[in-house]
Amino acid sequence: MAISSPGLGSNLDVNSIVSQLMALEQRPLTALTRKEAGFQAKISALGSLQGAISALQTAAASLVPATGSTATQKFSVFRTAVADPTLASASTASTAVAGTYQLEISQLARQHSIASASGGASPFSGAGGTLPLGGTLTISLDSVAGVSPHQTTDVAIADGATPEAIRDAINNAGAGVSALVINGSAGKQLVLTSDTAGSNQFVKLSGIGGLSYDPNAVPDPFTDRFLQTQAAQGASFKLNGIAVSAETNTVTTAIDGLTLNLLKGPEAPANSVSTSFTISKDNSSLSAGVNALVKAFNDFHTTASSLGSYDATSRKAGALNGDSTLRTAQNNFRAALGNLPSELSGATLQHLSDIGITLQKDGRLSVDSDRLTKAIGEDFGGVARLVAAYGGAFKAAADGLVGTSGLIAARSEGLNASIKSIGQQSDALSSRLTQIEARYRKQFTSLDTVISGLTTTSNFLSQQLANLPKSSS
């Protein structure tokens, strides 16, 4: 009879023996698992390193002027303060000139507004107060005597359209004109108003006889289908006593680098309203950029030091201890910090220490705020050029490390390939271990059967020998 449980016939602990043998056989698989875990830890650590470098890259890039711009222009930030903000607002660009300006507003730009005539001249003479004949309505926006409109829009109008249908068609066309219907005592009137105030916002209508309007034509109350209710006009004001005219209430051409938004004009009987505004230079963007770069460098240094650390007491190493990628990153940024950028050759300010940024014994940077402020005040352009140059150096160092083609990506890709290879090895080894365990069990089962048979034979022989007649002496 076959033995159904390993060791039952021989009293051998077959399961325990096989388990111990398999524990020995599985040591290579365990080693592969530990190796994979190590690679995974390195990938995670590289992600932390990349995050710190990317932050430093961003801080450095923010110090680099755009193509065609100088460092001085980049960091030249001006602030404006209007004495009476209900009359005007102002913003500046880097070409502005600091100073206090007097503003006297005599006229605001206004929108153009027209309304359809009522009574016998109304365009809505069709049945039920509709437009008899439709077609393509062309809406143009131009100066009053202009022949080259800056915006022209065609709107399809159906035969027999109601005023409301025409209103909706115009509003849906994005023509720079808003339409509404007023149901007054003389009947429904269609009112069109330019969306923007200005002397170049006169509304002109053509294409449909019943909806035509030309602000240049001499008005005829008996035949004109539309009448002007408010003429478009530009803005008029004085800056430091000098008269200025503008098409709209947003003025960008009066002073280089200055945008004025006129908000309120005079009310009768006054002829003008006055206020002043001040343009002042703000150096905070330059000092803020410096401090952001220093913080990002120090954060990188902290992260890199932790990842590459080794504690002799606990014999515990950081995830990237001895890793070449970490060493390359540290060396690249040390070089960016220590080497003189070529664009600063011959400059008065050449080193970060010249503006109060120094390297500490622990490898971190420190900013002397008072010295930085003094340097900016004495030589704004020189500080701007120095900061931009070192920003470019740090950015270049970071560019080679992060990104899809950077060193860290290549290193991570290599580790992932190794992990994939380990997975394939582990799968093959696991399959082989399954076969080994099956062989062990088969062998011990056979041994168990043999021992059981020998035990049975031994017991039988012992019984037979015991039954033999005893000899008498």
C-alpha cells in the first residue's frame, strides 16, 4: 500500500528536511531580491536628488535675461502709486523713468452708440414689427472718417427677422458691438454700442438697406434707419502740462514704459480733474532672486549630503553613498560656484562674495543682506550682470543633470534595466527551485517507501525468529 503522507512509514520529518534544503537553495533568489531592493532605493534617491536639482535649476533660470534683453532691464522693476486711484491707474515696464508726474484729465474716451429709428423710419416695418428683407449685415469699427476699419464682421440676418433675433445674431458674432432691444413708447428699437470706448470705435453698418448706417452721412430723420445716441470719442489729458490725445482710455504712447488707464473724467461744470502719480524703482526683485538661488543651492546641498552620507558608528550609508552621479552633481555645482563666468571678465563685480554671498564651512551659502543691499544701491547694473551670469552658470550645470536626456535620467534608466534583468533571473530561478523542490520530495518519498518496506520486513523477520522452537541444552 502506498504511503500518502511523507515520513508516515519511516518516521522521517520529510517536510522539515525539504524546507531546510530549499532554504539553502533559495539563497541566490534572496540575494537577487536584496539587490533589486537596493536598486529601487537608488532610483528613489535619484528622484529626490533630481527634485532638489530641478528647484535649483528653476531658481537659476529666473535670473537669466530673455534673449534680446539685458540683465539690467530684467531686474529693473518700477512701482507706480496714483494719488487718487479713482481717476487713473498706471503700470510700468523696465524702460520707465522714476519721478513724480502731474495728470490732468479733461475728457475720457467714450463708446459709440446708435439706435434704430422709430415711427415711419423704423427698419421693422414688416408684419408684426419685423425686418422685411434680410441678408448679410457687415459691421465695421473705424474712426469717424476712416476707410480702413480695424474690425469687420459679417452677420447673417434672415428675412422677416424680429429685433430680438437680430440682437442675438449680432451678440453671437463677436463683432465688437453689443446689441439690445428697448421696447419704448414708440415701439421696439435696436440699440448697438461699441464694446470699447475710443475715437476709432465708430459703428458702421452696411449690406442690408434696412439696417444701414454711416456716421459720415448727413443724418435725415425721415429716411435714416439708425440715429446716433452717443458719439465715439478719444481721451484728452495733460502730463506735466503737456497736452496728449489718445484713441482709448488705455494709453501706452505718452511716456516710454508707462501704461495709463484713465478711469474718470470731469463732471459739469468742471472742465478737468487732476491727480499725480509717482514712479519709483523697486530693487526687491534682484535681492529676492539672489535669496531664492541661495536657498535652492542650500536645499540641494542638504539633500546631496544626506544621500551621500555615512555614519561610522551605526555603519549606515546614504542611498547614494559613493554613487558617481551624486559626485558629478556636487562637482558641477561647485564648479559653477567657484569658476568665473566668461561674461564677467574685466567687470568690477566678479564674484558672489563681492555682493555678500559667501560659502560656509558646512558647504552652505550665506547672504549678508546689508552688504547685498549696499551693492545694489551703489551699482545696480553691476550686481544685475553678476547675478545673471552666475544664474546662467548654475542653470547650465543643472541642465546637464536633469531632463529627459540628463545624467540622472540615464542613470535611472540603467537601474531600471538592471531591475528588469533581475526580474527575469528571479523568474527563471523560481521555476528551477520549484523543480528542485519537486525532485527532493520525490526522492524522499521514495526513500520513505524503501525504509517503510525494510521496517516491515524487519518486523516480520523478528516475529518469525521469535516463533522458532527454542533448543534445549
